[in-house]
Amino acid sequence: MNLPTGLSPFRHRNFRLFWTGMLISLIGTWMQSVGEAWLVLQLTHDPVALGIVAACAFGPVLVLGLFGGIVADSVSKRKALYVTQVVAGLLALTTGTLVATGVVQVWMIYVIALLLGVNSSFDMPIRQSFVVEMVGREDVAKAVALNSAVFNMSRIVGPAIGGLTIAAFGIAPLYYLNALSYIAVIYSLWRMRPEEFHSVPHMEVVRTARGIIDRLVEGLRYVRNNEQILLAISILTVVSTFSMNFNVLGPLLAANVLHGDADTYGFLMAASGAGSLAGALLIAFGSRPTMLRLITGTFVAGIGLVLLSLSSSFGPDLVLMFVIGWGTISMAATCNTIIQLNVPDVLRGRVMSVYTTLFAGTTPIGGLFSGAVAAAAGVSAALGIGGIVALGSSAVGYWRMPQRPEIRPIALLADRNARHR
């Protein structure tokens, strides 16, 4: 199959199936995300409650994510994904029933979010490390970018549909539609051809506490000793913790600053998704991802957040959310690709679990932080602080970057340009 370079992973049938299934499933996930944020606000009218939901959903990832990496390196990823997708679908179905029957209370949302977080602790490192088995090392960088693209295509469609669905039919249908969407992923896994997977070595299954600890340490030691991966993950961790908390700040921005409703929130998230999609496609069709691209994305996201904190108009906010989305995905997808291209196959699950643990697992800390700042000083202050943190991270990252490009004085650049005229 002759395809443009950026689409080369679609040569692989298994990847095409998985990518399509994930597109459908993630649209449902983003629809539910909009509904859940609005539901929690309706039940509590408290921004801190949004932070608690985030803590319940992602706290288990911080605790169990590294163990998920051990599972990813030890078992059939395809079979493991059957389990995680079925569990996620059942949890969505349960929540939808609670909402539809009118018995839902906020503590129930907390419990279900906690169970989903435990499931995600294993699902995320398995899914991230599964990519190379579907496409091989040759196409892994493009596949990561295309996975980021599908994630952000769903962010455009899902929140917009979710906001309109809430206005027309209420919140419960979003959970039911999300539960149905998991069938697409399960079907794609069933249709895969095992003989077309690219062979990668698996770690021997360990059953003792000492063996598990040794495997964890092995993955962490690799990250610590690889200067480029350590810097990339460090930047991602700080920014994702303190700057990228739109699950908490997005609904507050829509309701308190823009005086809008669920539609407003949905379109803000869709704008962010459009920017992220543009960034992902640029990576897919562009050159090999580098640390400089990661740092540039962090800087752009920081600028966007600072300007967003100063704005109170819907139109400019949509543009700024697009910019923030572009910067965020340039940072996150580049970090993911740097890891995928550098880590040995036998360590991939464990190193990717460090990535997912710190990227998603720090969400409870960031959610509670942003929720507390928003409650005390307003959502604009929370956005501004997040932007400043991102800008500081980009500056530190540039300073610590291996083989940092030389910054020439403006006068020297002007003199050089004059010579070439």
C-alpha cells in the first residue's frame, strides 16, 4: 500500500483496525467527560469537587501505573486490552444508569472514577507500548503522532456533541453512548491477525515481591540514566501537573468567566482538540521529533495560558485554546516518541509506564491544586499560574537540553544576513 510518509503506519492492518476503534471509543470518552464535569458542578457547585473527581480518576495511576508497566512487559497486550476495555465500558454503563434513574450522588461519581483509575493504571502503559507491536520500529514515530491525532480528533467531535446532547437530552445518554463506543475497540482487537504482529521480547513473569521490585527499579534506572528521556519526562510532569488541568478549569472558565453553559465548555475543548490535531499532524508529516520541538511546544502552551487568563471573550478564548492545544500535543507526543525510539523493547512497557504515571498520575495533584487556586483566587489566576509554570519549564528545559542550539546576538544575525544579500 503506497501512502504518504505521515500515513505509513496505515500500511499495517492491525494498526488500521485499532486506530479506527479508538477513534470511535475516544469520541464517546470525550462526550462523557463533558457530561461528568457538568454533572459534578450541578451536584456540588464546588470547583474543588472537580479536583476530587480528577484525583479519584488518576490517583490510582500514580500508585499502580508502574505495576501496569510490568504487566505490559509480561503478558499479551492484545488479551490484556480486552479486559481493560470491557471494564471501562461496564463502568460507563453503570454511571449512566445511576444518572438516568435519578439516584446518583457525588460520592458515587468519586467511587466509579476511582475504579476507572485502577483500570487505567494498566490500560495506559499496555496501550502505549502496544503500538510498536502493530507497526514495528520503522513506523513507530508516525504511529505515535497518528494516535495523538485520533485522540485529538475525538476531542474536537466529542465535546461539541456532548455539549449539544446535554442541552437536548440531558447527561445520562452520554454515558450510554460511551459504553457502546467500547464495542468498537473490542471488535478491532478481535479482528486483528496475530501473525502480523512485530515480534518483541517479553519479560519473564515474576511472582515474588522482590522480583517485582527489581523489575520496577530496572525501568526507573533506565529513565534516570538516559539524559534525554529524563529531561523530557521531567518537563512533561511539571507542566501536566500544574498547567494542564482543563478537566477542572474548563467548566469554570465556561461558567464563571464566559457566563456560558455546557455548549460553551464543549466548544472550548473542541478548539483545544483542533489545535492538538494540527500539532499531531505536523509531527506525523514533519521531521523526526526533537527536544527542541518539545520545549517549543511547552513555551507556546505557556504563552497561550497566560493570555487566556487575561481574556474574558469567547472568540479570543477559542483561538487561545487552539494555541494551547497545539503546544500541549507538541510537548506530549514528542516526549512519547522520544521514549519509543530510544527504549529497548524489553523495557518499553516499564518506561512507558513511567511516562503514563507521571503524565496522567499527577492529575490528582494538579486537579486539587488548580481547584484550590480557582476557589481562592478565581479561574483566571489558576490559568495564569499554570502558564507561568509552563514558561519556566520551557526555559529550564532549553538550558538543560543536550546539544542546545547556539543563540546568536541579533547584531551578528543581521550582519550575517547582510552578507548573503
